[in-house]
Amino acid sequence: MKKITIAIDGFSSCGKSTMAKDLAREVGYIYIDSGAMYRAVTLYSIENGIFDGNDIDTEKLRKEIRNIRISFRLNPATGRPDTYLNGVNVENRIRTMEVSSKVSPISALDFVRTEMVAQQQAMGKEKGIVMDGRDIGTTVFPEAELKIFVTATPEIRAQRRYDELKAKGQEASFDEILENVKQRDYIDQHRDVSPLRKAEDALLLDNTNLTIEQQKEWLFEQFNKVSGINNRR
């Protein structure tokens, strides 16, 4: 069976990670959460004095970016990979609203993207991976055999994010999350380096009104077409 590269791009809180994780687990591929990598850089910046309010000390971050190593390790309890920042598990800390509110300007920095793309490409050189993010099909793996672009209304995405945070016992404001979603959409689409856009050969998936099971079935159908597999593992 030939291994392929699967790139899933789209707007924040579209359920890209859930789709990618489920598909990777079912077909025995490696899942890489590129968004978590930018969140980890953001957390590093928060914890190491690179932020002054909302201002970024870009020169300090530029000097330190090569020392920021992101990796993923399978969590036996969840069956899914956790994010590690320089060897430390930061999976929960990178999902807070504090990080969410600062990740877009960090990910818009050209030298940050250059370093993260290099790390991502190194992870995926053997194929057999599923990676989700904003520029996977356009910049990281433009030759990916299967590209998906996911979208949904801002209100639906904000509600999903709100429900996710509440389920984890974290304080959350729907209005604050909705505003954050809209701000991230604008920044992601208008940044100078690798802006969020649908690759010409990507398949569009609007999951506003889809259940997780419905989108899972759709994704497997696309995977089977490209990989030549007729049945799930």
C-alpha cells in the first residue's frame, strides 16, 4: 500500500484536528498538529518575556527561535499525541484563551513560519502523515496527494470552542471567543507570509451543519479514492 501525505487546512475551530487525528489513527498514519506548534512558540514567548502586553520583542524571538523545538508523543491514556516544547508536555497550556489571543501575530512572523515549516517538512519526509493547519497544502506540502480545506460559520466555530473549554472546566466567554475567531480569521487571511487560502487542488468541506460522523465518512471516502484502499483498517 502506497503511503501518501494528507494536508488539512482551514479556519480556526473548524474541527480540523479532530478530523486529522481520527483519520491518522484509523489508517495508521502519523498525525502532526501544525497549529499546536505555533501555539507552543506563543507559549514560549509568553513565558520568556517576549511579550510586553500585545507587543512582541521580535528581535529576541528571532535570536531564540532556533532553540525552540516542538515534538509530539503519543499519550497512552488518550490514544492521541501530546505537544512537547523543548521536551516538556505543554498540551493543556497551549489550549488556553491567553495563548489563543496571541497566536495569530506570532504565526504571522516570517522567521517563525520559516522555522516551523522546516520542522514540519522534516517530520513528513517519509510520507504516511496527516497534518492540519493554515498553509499545509499551499506551503508545507504543496505536492500532498490529498488536500482538504475546511470551513464553517464563525458562530458555529465559536460555539464549538466555547463547549470545548467548558468541558475542560475552563472559564469561557462566548462573545470573547467569537471576537477572537473573527480576529484570527482576518489575521490568518491577510498576513504577508503564507496567508490562509484554499489550494487550487484542495477539496472544500463546509462542516457547519455536519456531525463528526458525517464528516468522518466524507473524509474516509476521499482518502480511499486517492490511496486506492477500498476498506478501512
